[in-house]
Amino acid sequence: MKISTLSRRTALTVALAFAGAAPLAAQAPTRAGTGTSSREEKPAKGNETHEPSLMFDSVVTVWSEFGHGTGFIVDQKGLILTNERVIGPSKIITVQFDPHNKVRATLLVADKEKDISVLWANLASCPTCLVAPIAVDDGKQPSIVVGDKVVAVSSPMGPFKLTTSGVVNRLDAQTITSDIATNPWISGGPVFNSQGVVVGMTSAAGQTVPGQGPSKIVRIGEAGLLLDQAKSKLVTIAEPPPAALMPVEPADIFPTDGLESRTTRTHGA
């Protein structure tokens, strides 16, 4: 298992040099909020490797009244997947795109057993956000097999994206088992295969001690029905969530710019 921390600016330097890639069918990547392709190209083909920016610019920090976790954008209308345990019964939910932009979000549907929630956020304040490409198995070639390398991406505190790589050890109908360890505050993030396509979502459900106990990857197909329900619900809602920006937590422990400015004014008086 390999872990690295990357800022949004350095994310583009990540190389997806994996071996043993399994071909798959995937949704074409789109720029969030536009409904258009993020690159002028034909729809994604089975052997396409998506660029690293899609792995990072689709990932957000999810804040609730009970803590925070990770989520990722799956539809240009603003649908975001995260863990149900991150949201719980919270009435106040926000998503943070980067160090400066955070907006309110609405819970559309959730499944506690699967540990999946679908949120809705207004993406107008994040023109650089991207929709994560989702694996769609065509029944001929699987999107993931035992032995494949995978990368989990998370956004535990907004400014940084954390990547954890591992190898698939076992597969079943609902979950993927790998050597990737999941901490509660980073769970809910997407897991990409060697083509940079989402095949699952990290989950810390069942852990009684943070970082210890069950650590699983929920297969992305488990979110299919919930996403269909969320899209149907959108039709019945007249107004989208507000696009107004919410206060964000400072990226540094001490706001150095503010302290320097205050000191200068004090000494100048």
C-alpha cells in the first residue's frame, strides 16, 4: 500500500503507470455544470486511460454535523456520492471543492446498509470541477479483476488530495477487497482502476476504532439504483441548492497574512 498527499496544483503530475490494465466501457468525462466533454474527443473507449486531473478535480470534502469525509461528483447536475455514515441524520451538509469554495448540499437518497448517500450541490461556484468517469461493465470484459492495481483518492480537509494505492485481493458481488486501509475521515472517496475510471468507493462502516477494523471498497454498481432514484427526485424539486459560498476553515494553523497585516498596522500607529 502506498500513500501520497498532493495539492490540487500538483495533481496533474501524477502518473498512472499501472500494469495489467483490464479494458472496460466507461462514461465519457464531462465538465461539471456544462454537460459537455472536458476534452474535444470521442466518447471513452474500452482501453482509454483518463488523465490524472479527472481523479482529483471530481473529489470533494463532505462536511456534516457529525464530522467530515470524502465525496466525488458523478453527474454534471451536481450529484455527489459519499458514505451514508459521513452524513447520518445531519440536517446541515456542505461540500468543499477546494481551499476557498464551499457550498450547501442537499441529501437526496441514502442506503445505510450499503453505506451510500447521494448529495446534490450547486456546482456554479466550481467551474474547474469535473465529473468522475464511472465504470460500466458491458458483460464482456470486467472493469476490475483480482490482482489489478487500484488508487483511492480522498479529500480529508479540503486543500489537499490524498491518494492511496493497493492491489485487489478478492471480489464479490457488492465489494472489492484490497490492501488499502480506510480511515473514517477519508472514507467515501472514489477508487480508480488502472484506466483512471471509478470502480468503487471506500467505506469505513463497521469500524469501532478509527482506522482499525473492517476496511472495504463498495463496488460502484451498488450506487446505480440510488443514483436513478436521485435523478428522479431532481425532477420534482423546483430550486437547486444555493450557490452562495460558505465559510471555510483556514488551511494553515495560523493565518500568517492576517497576523502580519495586524502587526504592521499596530507598529505603524
